[in-house]
Amino acid sequence: MKKKDEKKVKTNSSKETKVKSEKKKSEKKRERVGFFKGVISEMSKVVWPSRRNMIKYSIATIVFVLFFALYFYGIELLMAWLKSIIVIV
């Protein structure tokens, strides 16, 4: 009789695991759908810059990068010059 009881427990537990896995799958699907709905609602709130503003921002960025490139190049030249004066070969 113990063997029959063990078989019943095994079949019941396998049915329970199937039900649990199906519930998990449906929950995951709902989560994905909710995520994409959230993404769509957030994207509708985005305010994109106009063409004119985009050109202004791009020019400002390029000027900023060039300024700092020249600034650090100047510092590098200054340090090389100081090194050549201080270090006597």
C-alpha cells in the first residue's frame, strides 16, 4: 500500500508543479504586456527638440569639445616645455 500512496503523491505533486508553472508563465506575460504599455505611455510624454534647437545644441557641443581639446593640448605643450627646461640632458 505504501507504493500506491507514493505514486499518488508523485502524480499530485507533478500536477501541482504544472499548475504553478502555468501560473508563472501567465504572470510573466502580464508583466511583459504591462512593461510595453508603460514604455509606450512614457514615449508619448517625450518632447523632442526642434530642428533649430538641435542645430544649436550640436554647434555648442562641437565648440565645447574643440575648446577643451585645445586647452588640454596647450597644457601638454606647457608641461613638455617645462620638462625640457628643468631636465638637463
